[in-house]
Amino acid sequence: MTLPNLLNHATLALVYAGVLIMLTIGLNMVYSVLKFSNFAHAEWVTMGMFASWWFLQILSYILPWDTAHLLNNLFVHAVFGFLIVGIFGILGEVLVFDRLRKLKAGLDSAIVASIAIGLIVRNFLAMVFGAYPEPNRAICPTCTSQPSLPGFLPDLNNIVTIKLVENDPIFGTQWIRINASGILIIVTSIAMVLAIDYVFRHTKFGIAMRATADSIELAQVSGVDTRRIVHYTWFLAAGLTGMGAAIYRPYLTGPFNSLTGLYMLLPFFAVVILGGVGSFRGGIIAAIIIAYARQATVVIFSWFQYPGGLEEILEEHIGFTITFSPGYADAIPFVILIIVLLIRPRGIAGSVEATRERV
Amino acid sequence: MKRVDVSRFSSLVRKHPELLIGLALAIPVVLLYLYALTTLEVKSKLLFSTASALLVFFVGAISLDLEVGSLGLPNFGKVAFFALGAYISALLYSVYDVSYLVAVITALIISSLFGYVLSIPTVRLRADYFAIMTIAGGEFIRFVFQNEKRWLWAPSILPPHTPTQIISNRAKIELTNISPFNMRLGDMDIYHVLESIENLLRIRIFTALDIDQLFVWEVTLLTVFFLIALATYWFIERIRRSPYGRTLRAIREDDITVTSVGKDVFRFRWQVTTISAFICGLAGVMYAFSFNAFEASDFRPELTFVLYFYVIIGGLGNGKGVFVGTALVTLFMQAASVEAVQRNIYMHVGPDSPLFGSFLEILQLDIFINPFNMRYVVLGTILILFLIFKPGGLIPEPRTDNEKYLSLLTPYERARSDEAVSARQSLTEKERLFEGTEDENDS
């Protein structure tokens, strides 16, 4: 019995953890400052992907000479994603959440409103960009077939492969294979967390934000313009998510559509709750735990399905078995959520017990 | 004569301002629906699908309303119970050859069990965590149905009979083929009796709507659905009027006070979740009849969101409001799915369009306005507008009149009670969560 390619799985999980870290910073910020879970967060991710893709289309059209990718590169797209999604974040606050808060509507209304915003944005994006990003006139011909696009400063499709063992009778094949995009995701995610953590702890703005998170009234008494802080929080949270989505996009192997973000919503919430609301460093640990638990499920469950695996053993000895499909990996966040909420509702590093406020 | 009517209407509007909003929503929707009807050749097809969708979703929505409206638990995993009801009843009947009644009862038991199991760890959580957990629960059920190929997949109809995700709904296929049910209503004697009565009264509704083209099974199904919906409505209104329902409303408003008078809030919460899961499972069994075959991806979280449209537009916490909301949204959705309406809504705004063509060329935009996405945009916008401007919905929950009890108190006791109420209110969850917004208004 040879081992599966564990190192490769570990690398995949590491990149997935980076994606989760990058995309949950915004959710965590909104959670900790505004004390409600923003279900429209999933649509910010989708919107960031579409916005950066769209900007690529525009730039390839108006700057056809830019073959060296001086302007038409991933970082410019990411900044564009930051601005667009950030503006939408503020719009959501001004148009909906601010009014709801003034009405003293309950938490339920805020949740329903955020879900409705998500629904509107998702379907709007599907209308504007089509269900799949396929323009009918291909300006950059590879854009339609492959979302991981040309010209991200160094070519992001460069694959680094380190082979440790090959066709060994016991260890099988073990390699680390990661492309430049994956490395970029890991680096960016760590950099983002450190930067935000620094902003939250050591700058005046971040301290005002944390004061607002603790108690709006006390912050106002101390002379903090909480309204401005709330707006900045939305802008930063949405913008960072859009930027993260723009950086995540070239890593995708298939085309993305308007539902891509929605499918990642549960892992996002699992990361924030496991890591602890308001703690970005806890989020790193949580993202790594969840990504590895997910990948481990894939490995173990597909191992159960091999000839001679658990399924066959159960079938032989008990005469009854269930399917251990690797598809269950997507349900791992659910299991983790239940365990966390039952055992330690404040998460790994959360200081405020925000989860249990009911009798 | 006319002036009297207008003044009566305006006084009515002044008394019930939601009537105007209701009319503003209902008139375009009904007009759109009538337009959709006129474009069809066989009108009864649309009528049947509208009526069955209305009844199925009414049962689902009223079970959601029991949780959200009466108890304040925003359950976003309703789709799980739809899936359980539909899947298990269809699977047991068509794959495992159990009699249909047993299959339905098993489906209902399993879905209420799942409701109970899901409620145990979740009902103590704050509203948004409850929402996350229920969404996750709904997705979990979908994963199970998608992946468990040994037990929950059905052998395909074509010869190799390998298991596929697609479950063919044998109950519906059989129902449409058994002898009295597979006839058209126009071939039955009773229809001609009805038609002659109609002719006597000189109305032509039956002919105008092609009622004779309806199948007998469709009429039977609608009758059964109607009875189920009526029974559910009656049951839930009964719960609401009972002392049990009053306790539920008290928990929704302020669970700490209810605990302090010795009620076990947790018990009430899991009981209601289980009852609601049972009813929603029933809606799932009914929902299966709208498909000849279905698969796990038919049960996406969107289904739950649609239920929220019904409940919030109609009005939380009362069956009438839920019915009005369901009727309006279903009419709109069904009208939007008719081909002629779709063709009118469909629009392509791209670089080749005459108006902003060159502008869109630079922006590289190809906008496909299509009814499928457009209806969700419209409904989502209406939902948010309702949340902001009319949180009670079209038909708000009737307020309980406490005056008759309070008038029995002495003035001193009355003052004490008012004081207690206002002191308590300042500590409720809403205030704790959204504190400080008044100060923003002031500044």
C-alpha cells in the first residue's frame, strides 16, 4: 500500500488556507466593529473577481501596446477591485444598514437585508457579465478559455515542482508543486493580516476602530467620529475582500461564475468563528486548521474508497456500508462550526463571547 | 355617487396605509400575470403551476413564519426540510418499493427528527449564529444527497442501471397515468354539468381559462394540496391564539423576562423548530410533485431566500400576511417565467447597441438583461425596501390588546407596571446590539 501524495495535498491546503485568510479579514472586521454577520460578504468576493477581470478586459482594449504588462497587470487589477468593492461596501452601509440601525430593527432584519443584498448583487453580476465571464468578442483570446490570464508580472502560471520521492514502493510519489499564483496568495495573505493587525493595534485610526467596536457610546464620548469610522470599516473590509478575490482569481483552474463566492461562504464563517471574532491572528490559525481538515478529509475519504479500504472492509464484515465520498470535504466547515459553537463559542483567540447572548 | 366612493376609499387608506402599498404592488403583478395568461394557448397549464406553487410554498412559508414571526428564530435552512421531504418520500416509493403512505410518514418523521437534532446545538445561539448554522445544516443535507451513492441515489432508467443522482418521482408518474386521473376534465360528465350551469349564469370563466384542458390528476392534486394548506393554516393559527403562542411571542420580544417567570425557553424553541420542520417536510413532499425527476442541486439555499420574500413582504407573524405575500410573489415569479414575458424583458445592451454603443465598447461590457436574474434583483430590492420602510409587511401582525388587563389595575399598580416595562425595554437585545444610534441622530 503506497501513500497518497501527501506533500502535494499539504501544499494545496496551504494555498487554500491563504485564500481563506485573505478573504475573511473583511468579514472579521465587519463582525467585530458592527457586531453582525454580513452574509453579503460572499458577493464581495465574486464582485472582486469580476471587477478585476473586467478591468483586465478594459485595459487590454485601451492599451493594446502594453505587452510588457506595465499597467495591465494583476496588481493594478487588484487595486481596481479594492476600489470598486470598497465603494459597494460603503453603499450597502449608507443605503441599507445605516437606515436599519436607525430604525432599531432587530438582528434578524440586518441578516435578511444582507442576504437580500447578496442576492441582488449576485444576480446583477450575472446579468452584467453573463453567467460565465465569456465576452462574445475575444480581445485577449486566452481570456475566454482560461481565467488565469497572461501577464501577471512574472508569469503566474510558472509551476515550481520539487520532487522528493518518485514511485517509491512505500512512499509513492511525493512532490511539492505550486505555481507562482499560489505563492503570491500565501505571501499576500500573511502580509495583509500583519498590516491590518498593525493598523488595528498601533495606529490612531485602528484604535478608534477598536474603541468603536467595544462601545460606540464611549468612543463618541472620547471624541471619535464613529460614523466616519463605520464607513471606513466598510470600505476597508469590502475593499480588502475585493483585492483578495482579485489575487485569488488567477489561481482558479476553471471559469468562475456569479456563484463562486457563495460556495465559499460557510468556510468563511467557520474561519471567523473558529479564529475568534475580532482576532486576525486567530484567523490565521483557524484558516490553517480548516484548510488542513478539509484536505485531510479528501485524502482519508478517497483512501477509504480504494480497493481494500474501509468501505470494502465494512461491506465484508458487517454487510452494510455508507459511501465515504471525498465530496464531503465541503461539509467540514459545518462540522467544525458545530464543535466550536458547542465547546468554545468565542473561538481560539476571541476575547468577547459574542456567540451566546440568548437564554 | 362617485365622490362618495372616493372619499370612502381615502378614509380606508388613511386607516390602513399598507393598503396603498399593497395595491401598488398587486396591480402591476396582476396585470403582468393577466398579460402572461393572454399570450398562452392553453391557459390552464399556467393556472395549475401557479396554484400548486402557491399552495406548496404557502405551507413552507407558514412553517417558516412560525419560527421567524412568532419565535424570532431566523431559520435559513428551510431548504433542508424541503429536500428531506421530497427526497425520502420519492426514494422510498420509487427505489425501495415501500407503499406511498409509509414513505410519506417516514419522510415527515425524518425531517422532524432532523429539525430536532439541528435545533439542539443551535437554538441557544444569537440570531446570526443561528442563521449561519441553519444555512450550514441545509447545505449539509444537500451534500449527503449528492454524495451518498449507495443508498440515496437511484438506478438510472436506461439499461446499465448505474446509480445516478437523478431521482425519478414514480408517485407523480403513476398518478398521471392511472385511468381516471389521466383524463382531461373536458372528457368528464361533471364538467359538462358545470359548464351548463355556467352557461345558465352567462359567465364564461371556465371556457376563457381553458379549464377543460386540465387533467383530473391536476384537479385532484390541487384539492389535496388545498386541504393540506388549509389544515396547516388552521393549526398554526390555533397555536398562535393559544397560551402557547402567547409564550412564543413573549420569547421573541424578550427571552430573559420569560425565563424569569419560569418558562423553559430552550424547550419552547426546540419544540417549535421540530413542529416547523414537520410542516416544512410536508411542504417538501408536496414540492416533489412539481417535478417528474429531481436531484440534489434543485435544493439550493435560494429556495429558503424565496420563502423569506413571501414572509417579509406579506407580513411576519400572521397567516393572512404570509398568504398575501406568497400569492403576490408567486404570481410575479410565474408570470416572469412565461415565454412571452421573458421575450419582452430579454435585452442585450452591448457595443452593438445604438445608444451607448461606443461607450460600452470602451468599457467592454455586454449586459444581458434576462428575466431569470432580473426577477431576483427586483424581489431583493422590494424586500430591502420593505425591511426599511414597512418592517411589518403588507398585513402587519395584529397587536394584542393589553388595555383590558391593565385597566383592572389601580393607578399605583399601573404606574409601577409602566415603569417596569420601560426599564425592561431598555435592556432588550435590540438595544444592546444597536446601541448609540440615537446619539448619531442627535449629532
